[in-house]
Amino acid sequence: MISIINRDPAIRRQPSVSEPTEAARRRGLHLVFGDRPTTGQRVVYPLINALPDLVPQLEDLPDDELREVLLSAGLRLLGTLEDFS
């Protein structure tokens, strides 16, 4: 639900929403990829962040399988970084 709200243009125009959201995005990108993320890393970062949004669509999976699928997808996304460098 938060991701839907964060994408709403009317809400994103509000500095009280957009500034902390952008600051958190920049901080996360820095924490994951360091001071100078490559273009590929900047592209992959939002995709990695979107993985939790998939959980409701995969609610039929047992927890162990869901954990494995999400971890595998995240690692595959990180592995694609070499293709973007």
C-alpha cells in the first residue's frame, strides 16, 4: 500500500512526503552500493526494493519457499549488475 501511495503524483508533489522518500532512496542506494553507484546499480536498486511488493501476489507459497524465491530473485538482480557496468 505504501508503494502505491508513494507513486501518486499528487502526494509526490508534497515536500513533506517527497523529500524524506527521496532521502531514504538515496541513503539506501548509498548503503547498498557505496559512494559512486554505477548506472546499472542505480537501475537495479528500485527493482530490488520492489521485491517485497510481490509478497501479496505470492501468498500461496509457504514461507520457506517464498523466502527462497525472493532471495534468489534479489541475488539474480544483483548478479545482472555486471551486464550494466
